[in-house]
Amino acid sequence: MTTVDLKAQINSLIKLQTIDSEIYALNHEKEAKPQEIKELEEAFEQKKQSLAVLEKNLLDLQKQRKDKELDLASKEEEAKKLQTQLYTLKTNKEYQAMVQQIEGIKADASVIEDKILALFDQVDKAKNESEKEKQKLKEEEKLFLEQKKKAEDRIKEIDDRLAQLEAQRKQVTPDIVPKILAQYERILKNREGLGIVKVKNNSCQGCNMLVPPQVINLIKMYERVITCEVCNRILYTDE
Ligand SMILES: [Zn+2]
């Protein structure tokens, strides 16, 4: 059995951990991106929705105005028709009754006219509001697309960097004994991307718990891989 230079193994693991820490952080950032993009899309959809509400309100008001205009036209038509009949009437009583009827229709028409004028104002206001919102939405869309592109570009950037790091990893891993590498990778997976940690001021830099002096002595002897009794991570020291 060939003896393993454990100190060299530990140094290779430290090198690997630097790479893996970056990989872990990048994966973490990348995983959050789809949700980030989804939230941007939802926020923009909501803004589109509020413009749609304003536009529907405008159409409603325009339709109301058109209906009232038709109403008015028919009232005017009716009054005109009665007006021509007025001179065909035989008795004064019939004449007076029809004059009254015509006056009634004209009064109705005047009320409708007032409503139409009010609707003109409302339509103008609604048109203004919806124009403003449309302008605002254009700006929002620009911003939304910029932010979305930024997130997508960042994903590409991360992927490129991850490919580089994987290549770097492949340069280090052949130096590590398979058994030790497997142990490290198992811890890496289960302990938030941190497989090997330094002992500093007598405490584990992974979990901050105290490392007993006899354990520190064992680390310095480089006879076997020493792990933290609390978090299970591989320990090293440069003190
Ligand atoms: Zn620990």
C-alpha cells in the first residue's frame, strides 16, 4: 500500500473548496433567477391589466354617449313629426294637448342633451387618463424588458463561469484519492457547499463550535482525515 501524503491531499481539497464555494454561490444565484423573472412578468402583467380597465371604461362611456345621441335624435324626430301634425288638428283642445306633448318631448330632449354634454367631459377625462397610462406603460415595458434581459444575461454569464469552474475542478480532482474525494463531496452536498473548513481560534469555521486541543493535534499529525464532531466537515489548520 502506497502511503498517501495527507497534507498534500488537504491542500488539494482546500483548492477544490475555493472552486466549489464559487460554484455553490453561482448555482444558488442561478436558481433564484426564474422566480425573479416570473415576478417581473407578473408585475408588468398587472400594469397592463390596469390600462385595460381604463380602456374599457373609456369604451363604456363612448357607448353611453352614442346611445344618448341616438335617444336625442329620436326625440327630435318625434317632436318634428308631431309639429307637422299640429296643423292638421281640428279642435283647439286637440291642438293644446299636442303642444303640451311636444313641450314634454322637448324637455326630455333637453335633459338628454345635458347628459350628453356631461358624457363628453367624462370621455375626455377618461381618454386623457388612458393616454397617460399608455405612456407610462411604454416606459414600464422598456424597464421590464431591460430587467428581464439583465436577469437572462446573468444566467448566461453564470453558465459560462460554471463551465470554467468545472474545467478547473477537473484539474484538481485527479490529485485527490477517490475515497477522500467522495467523503468531501458527500459533506459538500449535505452541508451547504462547504466540505472542508479551517479551524481558527480553536473553533470550526463551518459551525463555529469549539474544536478540542486534542483534535487540533490530530489534524496537525496528518495521519488521517479529521472531521468536526458537530458539523462533520473536514477540518484543517494552518496555525
Ligand atoms: Zn463544525
